[in-house]
Amino acid sequence: MKRTALALTAAAMALTATLTYADGHAAHNSAIKARQGQMNLYNHNLGVLGGMAKGDIEYDAAVAQIAADNIVAAASINGMNMWPEGSDNGSVEGTRAKPELWQNFPDVIAKATAATEAANAMAAAASTDLDALRGAMGPLGAACTACHREYRSR
Amino acid sequence: MARFVRWFIFLALVGLAAFYFITRPQTVDAARFDALSGDADRGALVFHAAGCASCHAAPKAEASDMPLLTGGQAFPSDFGTFYAPNISPDPEVGIGGWDVADLANALTKGVSPEGQHYYPAFPYLAYSKMTDQDIVDLKAFMDDLPVSDTASRAHEVGFPFNIRRSLGGWKFLFFNDDWVMDAADTPQLERGRYLVEALAHCGECHTPRGPLGDLQYDAWLTGAELPGEGKIPGISPGTLSWSENDIAFYLESGFTPDFDSVGGAMAHVVENMARLSAEDRAAIAAYLKALPET
């Protein structure tokens, strides 16, 4: 009897552990997808601005402004619930976020703030003219790079 | 028997003499810099193009116009772990006490002021192609940088690679100062060749190496595996489909043609390249696209 109880307890504990793990895993997956969605929003709109900066797309002030505003909007999303502890590339699949990101949170916030400033500068420049757009592109790229250099594996 | 021993000793001495001759550290003729004077502003561009701060700044330091070259970054390799030394102008623990010939010996011969070989983790094979004027300008710029009094950390290299003299043999086998692209037909290609092959030392990461760490010039810039970094992509025409415009834009902004942004060690490179002129970035792109399709 005692032995059965013990076995049941052990089984229950194992099940709980598995469920917690699976649950945590699913939550992480969703968070990873969410933050990658945010990155994809940047990506799509940077494609418009960068295409114009490079001369691959003809410059259009209104189109450029939409893209720049979208980047500012995407940057305004509060990321606090999209970067849960344990969702780094050392713990789970499907992400390039390095564990160092969670060890240097104040620096991550500082870099994110700098990126928002660069996005605002782009929004102020995008519909001025092509030269202004080009001038804002470098700092915006540098702001993305600053974080990716430290906290994302290539 | 005695005759055999005599022959043995004779051959051993000849071998030893040859070893010492072959592995002796070689130096530049200091007089060739006498007539040159350095320009710190031009030197800043040489400095950034050569990527000095990417390795010699403290680990995780932010990019800067006037970086503090404390050293300390670790470079794992198949031969051990190298630590970038302090090259700030501190006279004791940095290179503040060096004259221009000392700097030229380090950059172009891989030899320290004490006459010791440097490990080729320091890309002197590339820097050996630097012009004298660039060396003098670089010296003028580096003399103005802030001073760090942090002592350099010793490399962690096992036997037999810890015998620096043996690096003379490595140089004897692999030190080659021919251009990889032998004909650079336009001023732009010539400039691109100088930037890629000499200053920016792109081949150090993007070209595969042989068992002794020797660059495989027949697979120039076709990509490689690098300890600590993983797979390094190729940037030759056969391995990279980006246009010239794409390459120049990437070197300026860090954005790939897919508008992903650069990460890892290459992020440092882009920080440096963004400080060069648009003409220089275009020259690099032109050079890369002009390489043979292999």
C-alpha cells in the first residue's frame, strides 16, 4: 500500500514536472514568435527605407514616412513579456538570443532606448528628402547592430 | 663509429644553424621612415580600416572614435587561446614607448621590439602590405589615443606552439606578400585590393586554413570555420550573390539585402567600415565582385 502511494506520488510529481516543462516550453515558443514578429515588422519596413537608400526602389516621401512610422510603432511595443527567462538559445530551440541578454538587462534596455531614438530620427527624416533618409539609415543600422553584436548569435 | 658521431654532430650543427637562420626575426630598415611625417586624421582612417579596436579594445567595449585599447579579448584557436594585448600609448604596458620602426616591425614583420615573433593571430601577413605612409599616419593617430595601464594577459598556448622561435619556421613556410589578386586594373580595384587584402584583413576569417593555420589562397574568401564563431560565410563571387551596391550598403548600415542586421564579430567590422568613405566601401565591393568565380 505504502509502496503504491509512493509510486503514485512519484508518478504524479513526474507528470507535474513534465506538464510544467511543456507549459513553460509552449509559453516560451509563443514569446519567441512574438518577438520575432516584432523583428519582422522592423525588417519589412526597413526593406522599404533601405531599398530607397540603396536606389533599388524609387524614393517616395509618403511611402517612406509610412515605413518609418511603422518602425516607431513597432519599437513602442512593450517587450517585457516577450523575453522570459529561459528563452535563450542555450535553453531552447528556434531562437538566436544569447543567454548574455538576460545577464545584462540594463544594457539591453539602454540599447533598445537608443534604437527607439534612431527610429524617431528616421521618422523625422524619411519624408524630408532622400539624402535625409540616407543619413538616418546609418545610425538606425548601428542601433540594431549594437544589440545584435552582443546578444544574438549570428 | 667515431666517424659516424662526427658526421652526426656536424649535420646537427648544420641543421641548428639552418633553423636559427630560417627562424630569425627579421626587421625593417628604420631609415625608410625618416622623410615621412604622420597625419593623425589620415591615421584614423587607417586605424578603422585595419580594425585595430575590434580586437584590442576591452571585451564588450562600445565602438568609439578614440578607443581605449586595453586588450584582453580572448581568441580561441586550434593552437590555444590568444589574448589581445594592450596597445594603448602607455609607455610601460602599452606601446607608448615604440618608435615608428617598432610599429612597422610589428605590423609588417610580426616582430616585437625585443625581437620576438608574434603569433599570427595578429594579422601581420595582411598588414605586411601596408604602405609606409599609412604606418606613419597610423602611428600619429595611435599616439593620441587614451592610455590604459592594464597589463596584457599572457597567451594560453601549449607545447610546441609556445616556443615563439618556431614561428620563424611558420613564417618561412607561409609568409607571402604577393597580392592575391595580381592584376588590379583600375584605381578603384587597386584601392579595394589594398583595403581587403592589407588593411581590413578580410581573408583572416573568410578564407579557410590548413592544418598549420596557413591560409588556403586557392580558396580565397570562400568561407571558413572559425573556433568560437562557427561557420564564416564566403564573400567571393562564387559564394556570395549580393550586388556591389548590396555589399557597400551592408558595410555602411549593417543591413543585409534581406534587411537582417549584422551580428557577431562582423558587427565590429561594420562599425569600422561605416567610418570609411563611401568611395572606400564601394572599392571593397568592386574588388570582391572582381575576384574570379571559383
